[in-house]
Amino acid sequence: MTASELLRMLKKGSVNSVEILRSVLKRTQERETSLNCFITRTGKTALDQAEEADSRIRQAGDIPLLNGIPVAVKDNLCTRGIRTTCGSKILYNYIPPYNATCVEKIFDQGAIMVGKTNLDEFGMGSSTENSAFGPTRNPLNPEFVAGGSSGGSAAAVASGETILALGTDTGGSIRLPAAFCGIVGIKPTYGRVSRYGLVSYASSLDQVGALGRSVEDCGLVLNAVCGKDPRDSTSVELERPGFLDSIEKGVRGVRIGLPKEYFVEGMNSGVRDNILRAVEGLEREGARIIDISLPHTKYAISSYYLIATAEASSNLARYDGVKYGFRAGGETSDLLEMYEATRSEGFGSEVKRRIILGSYVLSAGYYDAYYIKAQETRRLINNDFERAFEKVDCLITPVSPFLPFRLGEKIEEPLQMYLVDIYTVSVNLCGLPGMSINCGKSEGLPVGFQIIGRPFDENMVLRVGRAHEIISKANASAEV
């Protein structure tokens, strides 16, 4: 069931929070061994929170927004007293003394944390195969990947091991696993949600977002976590809209752009066909479909991986075995040897690859040629979107040109893995809101499409996504 349905049942008294939690924990017992969604489970803490949620309902006062709903938290978001590993050996024993702002906010709204979910190490990957704690598998077919880097969060929602989940998105890390697992995932505008307590990978790209079983569920989470945070200088002071206020308005008169650069040769035909069918459904409901061009799209992957790795090489310099986390080298008196041993043993191969690449592009003689050029290209990509939004209200694109792939299929080919993100990284480079929503299956595997909105226009993204959900349900009922 969706969080929205459960909240209505909780208010009516037809179910209580402890019953919901026990159902989720039972599901986790049944499926966790095969899926590996969680790094740390917090059943005892969750039970205490569920009892408090039920107590609030009995008292009949103001009921918080997410009261009694189980939520999983990606393991790169700090949780006070509960370890936060980032999927890495180098932080395997790190226990933060504080909560991330987004975690604090869901607690304030009565949510129940069921555990910390698996991810590609430090968010670096597209399949959740780069975790030091083993890969997460796709609940629809465990021989396939769940997507990444928020694969644990997406798989936990899709399998029923949680109702909602928090994820983070640096280049598609919420939208891709949502598409691969057949659920809904939204990355809000950069600055909409505080990044305080998010362990940084690439600070100008990282954003906290939500995963759920419906568009309404994702809107609920945004209502809970958005807002200015004085502890995060990149969070924006804007009046927070009600993210569910216009969700049922439909799409009549909405101008939807289809970028020609996103529908090119080489895309899986099943992905293309399902997305175009979804677009046709929206058009029948009154949306205007407009062909547009984003001419600098072909440079997005190159720009993204130069900027992201440069920022990663800076952010990950703090993991040296001195202040916290894993330390190698025993009792050596040579500080440099200890640094080298700690980083060599503590980081996985993909993290090392990105640190090396990032250090290279920031080095003397290469900074102007690579990093500055990538930032200039980022501006050109952003200009493309600005011109497009003069003609349309939102864009629809694929999330990935591929269906979910088999475990191990791309892990030895980093460049092939990077291309999985070809349709998602531009949204992060430009700080735009983007949401993935399921639009059917091909070869028995889920297909997702992406809705991209203007900066801070998550309401339009949610509105179009909700219209697609209604159309899909009507079509399913007609087929039955």
C-alpha cells in the first residue's frame, strides 16, 4: 500500500503504526537475504517510534505529516547514534553525533526509521554493485541490478521492506533505481532540501530526494523535508509550496517538450515504445506535445564526470585514518605510510578511479583544459534548458537508454556504466527538478520515464506524473 493510503487508514483507526511496522519487518525477514537492501536495520528503534506514533493518534491532537509511516534512509545521510557507512570500508564503524536535517525533519513529522539502505560506495555508481557490503538486487528479478546509487532505497520500497525512502541524487541516483525497480523517485531543485548531514560526493550536484510507490507519496516527503536551513548555505529561502496542492489539476493545456537528442538510435526499443505510449496518453488528456532541441546534450556526460570527480577528489581528502573511520598501517610512526595504507585498503576501486581522475583534472596544466572547460559547457547545457522552458512547461525524456541489466554485466567496463546516466546527469548539472515514474514493462522488466521541470517548479513535475498515474490505472482497469 502507498503511504497516502496508510495515513488515511491510520486516521480512521482501521490500522495502527505498530501493525504497519510489523508487516514491513516481516517482509524484510522474507526478502532481505536475497535482495540486500539494508546495511543497518533499526527494528528496536523503529518499534519505539511506532508506539510513540500510535500514542499521538490516541491523544487526538495535531497528527504529524508522516506519523507512523516506515521510512528507510540511504546510508550516506547522517543518523545520530546509528552508523553511517556510505557503503564504504573506510566508514564501516562511523557513528555520527548528529542527524542530517532531512532525517531530523522526517522524525519531526512522525516517520519511523526502519534502517539505513545500501548504496554504491559514496554514491559512485549506477547499479549498487560498488558497495563494500555487497550488491543490492532488483526485487522484480534478483538476477538484475536495482540501479544506483540509491539502489537499496529503491529496492526496499519496491519489495515492501519499507513504505517510503530517502535517497540522494548526484547524477541520477534516485531516478535511475526508481526506474529500474518500477517505483517513483524525485530529485527536487538544487537548494530546495538542505544537504546538511549528507556525506558529500560532489557538492554542487548532490541533492536529497524521495522514493515511494506513488507520486502523492513523493509529494508528502517533499512537504516534510523542504525548506531553508541556516546550516546549509546552498539551501534557498523560498516560500514552501504545498507540493500536493495542484497535483490533481490534470494536464489540459500543459506544454510538454520532447528533446530530440534524447530519442536517438541505440535506445532500447522497448524503452522508447513505452515512453511514447505514455506521452500519447498525456496528449489525449489535453497536453500539448512540442518537439524541442537541447543541442549540447552530447557533452553532458563528459562535463559531469569531470566536475563530479574533481569535487569528489576534494571532498574525499578528509578520509585519512586520523579523525574517524577505518585506519590501516598498525602502529606505524610514518604518517604518509598510514595515509596511503588507509586509503588504499579503505576505498573501493571505483572511488579510487574517480579520486585519481578528479585530482588529474584539477592539477596544474590541466585545470583550464578540463575543469574550467567542463564548467563552461555546464553553462551551455543550462542555457539550452532555459531556452526550452520559454516554449514548454516541462520535459519528458527517458531515464536510461537501457533496461535493467544483469549483475556483473557492466561492472568491469566503467565507461559503459557511466553511459547509463546519459539522460539524467544534465538535470544535476543545471540543478533542475526531475522525477522518474514507471510507464510499463519490456522483456518483463520495468521502464521509467523522466519528467523535468523549471527550477523550483516541482509542482508541475508532480502534476504531470499524477496525470500519468491516473491514465495508467484507467488503462489497466479497461484491460481487466
